[in-house]
Amino acid sequence: MPEEEQIKRMEKHIDEINTITVENLSYRYNSNNRYALKDVSFSLSKGDIVAIVGKNGAGKSTLLRLLLGELPIGENPKGDQEEGSSDGSIEILGQDIRQFKDWSSISYVPQNGMGGWKDFPASVEEIVRANLYKQIGLFRFAGKKERQQVRAALAQVGMEEYQNRLIGRLSGGSVSQKQTVEIIKMLYRGARILILDEPTSALDEKNASHFYRLLKKINAEKRITVLMVTHDLKRASSYADDIWVLEDGKVKQEAGKGDGQA
């Protein structure tokens, strides 16, 4: 079989695999013997944008920690009071999360996740360029090609004028700008899944709309799967393909199909 045909078949197979599959997932914390999640099941296909909404304490943070491998699937051998035990299963890109190793394919942007960059002495261009290590190799310097690549990416999202600014000194809609940098870094790491925790919680309406448009643009061009936890049902529904409600540890209903057209 010609190599080109093998590649096409492989790409087709990857497209047919759910990026995330959760089945009958329950999680109970040892500290209070309470179920944070109970029999949660859902799946995301390649290129989906899904928003999960819910009140504080509904189980959103626990779900994210499980998806990111921070909490164990199955009985917790340590028995720590801060941990717990779970039932059910999670598959990432067709693989049981307990055997999953390709964590570089998942990019996670926590709520206000770039606050730690405040005093970091590196420019926006340097931060983004550092994520080209897969392309240029560890401990090697970027050449002209890589620098042009980074600048083109910044120009694509309207941030070329900030390329020499220190990452901690982005201002005037700075949260939106910093989140944009995170998304560009994600693209350079070759991530196929983007998980966002309250991405617009600190943004005004203008910057939130800009952020969602950028997210939709990248999703359409790269077919990256996006899962976001948010309270911003009104704006998210204009950009997400599906809206799910997490309440009392259960995905009780689909709040409605998002427009996905904004």
C-alpha cells in the first residue's frame, strides 16, 4: 500500500475516534463521603465545541481534574482525605486514560491561568517560540524560519504589535491578550484538545466576544476539540455546538444546541 494512502487511512481512523469519551463516571471524596459526580456519560468528537455550565459545587472542577489525570480512576490506593475513589471510565483519543501518555495533545487553560507570568522576564514572542521545541529540538536556538513562523501566528490573531512586550506587561484587555498567547502556544504544541476553565470570567463584553470569535476561528481551521466550563451561558451558546448542564454531580440535561455560527 502506498505511503500516501496509509496516511490518509490513518487520518480517517483518527477522525472517527471520539476525542473524549466518559462513561458512567462517578467520583466520591473520602473527606466527606459525598459524590461530586454520579453516573456522568458523554462524548466529544473531533472539532466539537462544548460548553458545560453549572453552579458552584456542581462537580465541574472535579470533572476537569479527572479529565486532566489529576484525580485517579478506580480506588485510590493512598486513601488520602483530600482524594477519593471513582467508578466508570474515561478515554482520551481512543485510549483508556489510565494508560494515556500523550498529554501534549491536551492543552489546559485554567481560570486566570496566566497570572503567574506577571514578573516573568520574557517577551510574548519568546514565550510562544519556546513552544516550538518539538520542531527545533530541545536546547536549540530558533532560526529565521521559526521567528517568522511565530510572528505570522501573532499577526493572524492581531497581536503582532505586542511581540516584543514582556508577557507580564500586557495591558488594555490584557486577560484576553494573555489567553490568546496561551492558545497560540497550544497550537505550536500540536494539541488536539483544548480544555478551558471559565475563559471569560475576567473579561468585559467586548473582549469576551473577541476571545470567542478567535476560539471559533481556530476551531474551524484546525478542527481542535474544545471543552469549556463556564457560567457565561449567553455568550457561549452563540459559539458552542452543544451546551450541557452539570447539576448535583450529574449531566441532567442538554441546555440546548448552541448556535455554533457566531
